[in-house]
Amino acid sequence: MPGNHHLAMLFWAAREVLRVPGRSVLLFICLSSLVFLMSTPLLFGRALDETWMRLVKGAPDLVIRRIDAGGWAPLPSDESVSLAGTVPGALDPVARLWGVATGPDGPLTVVASAGVLSEDATNGIKPPSAGQAIVGQLIKRSVSGTQLKLVSRHQIEVEVVGSFPPDTHLVTSDVVWIAEEDARQLLGLSPNQASDIAIRLFRKEEETAIQKDLAAAFPWPVRITDRSTSALRHHSLATKAGGVGVLLAVPALLAMLFLITEVIVGSRRRFSFWVLLQSMGWTTGDLVRVELAKAVIVGAPAIVSGLTLAHAFVFSTRLAGITAYLISGRRKLPALTLDATGALLVMIYVTVLVGLPYLAAVFLTSLRATSGDPQRLIGSDSWS
């Protein structure tokens, strides 16, 4: 019966795996490590890209900042909004208030306008009142008690009354949201000054063309940043992280295929055992099927283990920070909550990229080694 024959072959393959546990464990470790090393950067890059795109989805299309000989300069808010509104296609110009200050562990970003942050970051959070602050998780862990001291043009002290949602750590880990009056005092800005102007466009495809008109509308030098450029920069960083995985995995994959070839063909004792089975009536097809079954018995759990470990290192909140440190080399380790959209496709890709060459190597080497006349092979040097 074909079904019983195949079942017997499977049991025989399992017996063969258990008969040489050291070799099987070594192959399991090599394969799972290879899958882990390849899939972790690929998953991290994809998750970073997806998370960033979700968080900046509600960001303005263009941001205008005034510059002078000393760098960035504050804008007269009412006049700037009026000037930006005269350019056709520029919609809803809004003056925003934010800046950089020094906190307990160094520089951090202070925002006072909800429009600086994404809707995901501020959704469901009550805006802080005077003397209060909403902080990112990285800052929350560095604050002893509830009082936070901030230093910029002036020094203020605010009370921490809340924190941003965990899934926004990528953009809010070092952000402090305070009231407008506190921000103006801290940054040294008058009531009619703003940090920049945010603009939405009527036609997204005019993102580049309209910048020249906007720059000409202001009587002082400005620098305009568009959302696409910012998104492309972060996409490039994410793609670079994924490319690291492929570059690391290619030599490891070649080494594994060489190891498989040596394990299957290089053992005289194993070669002689195949000859004995062939002399007892086993066909080349039977031997190849057993080798493939052995490869699946060891390889499938190894691939699943590698993917599971990689998934944990990317999407587990604490482990993702360690992964970010290892890949980017940054000293800070924010607790990241990354978007898992597309993770399944990456895992399938890695499974195919590793699994197919692995099975192909087992198939081709076992087919080459077991082909031939048993009587001729028994009389060869390989039997000795």
C-alpha cells in the first residue's frame, strides 16, 4: 500500500535522525541561527517602515521654518500664516510651537502644539495645563518622582501627569508635551512668535512645485521640508536595516549548504549503509525520500524556531529596543512597539529563501550519492 509505504519511510527517517543526535542537533542549530540572523533585520526594517508610515500619515505636507545667519529663527505667527495663505494650493496654514531643551538625560524635544504630534500620539490624552507635562516613556523612566526640570533659554519645572501610548514610542520616546505658556517661557518666544508653519496641499503631486512659490511669498529666508522627503529618509534607513540581514545570511547560507553536502556525501560509513540498503531492494527513490524526510524533520522545527525567535526580538516591546541598538548602534534603548503589518510575508520569504536551497542541496547530493549499481558499489573502495 502506498500510504503504509510512505508512513514506514517517515518512521525510518525519524529513526535515522535519532540515531545520530549530535549531527541532527548541529544541523538544527545552524539552520535556526541562519534563519534568525536573516529574518531579524528584515522583519525589523519592514516593521520600522510600517510603523513610521502609520505615525506620519497625519503629518502636514509641508513645514516652513525661518532661517538666518545663526540657524533657525522664530517666525511672526500671524504674518506668516497670512503670507502662506496667499499661495494657491496651500491649505490651512497653522503656526506651531516646539523646540529643543535639556532634560535629566540630555537633549529632548518640547512641543506645545498638538499639531506637531500625530493623532495616534495624542488620541485620548487631555492636553496639559500650565505646570503639567505629558512625556515619552524614555523620559518617564529617567525622571525621579513627578517633577521634571527643563532648561533652554530659561529654566522651568513641570509636573509629569501622563505619558504617550506605547505604540508611538518611535516618535515620542524623547518628547515632552507642555502648555503653550510654559513653552514660550522655556524657549524665550513672545506671544506672536512660532517655531514653524505647517501646510496641507490641495494637490499632493504639487508638493515639489509649490515650494518655490511659498519661498518667494516670505520676505525672509525660509527652509521648506516636505513629508515625502522625510518618509523617504526613514524608508531608506529601514531598507538598509533589512539589507544587513541579507548580506549576513548569504555567506552563512553557502556555508550551511557546504555542510549539508559534506554530511551526506562525506561519510564512508553512511555511504556503505546506503549500499547495503540498495542490495536489500531499496531503490534510489526510497533513499532520496528518506533523506528528504530527515531534512524536513530537522529543518521545519529549526526554521520555525528561528522565525519565532526573530519575531520576539522585533515585536516584543523590550527585546525590540535591544534589536534597535544592535542594528543601529544607538546608545538609547527605547521600548519600541512596532507595527507587524507585512511580517507574515517577510517570514514566508525567509522560509523560501532558506528552505528551498536547503532541500535542493539534500535532494541533489543524496541523489548523486545513491545513484548507481549496488553490485558495483559493493566492490568499490567506499565499502572499506
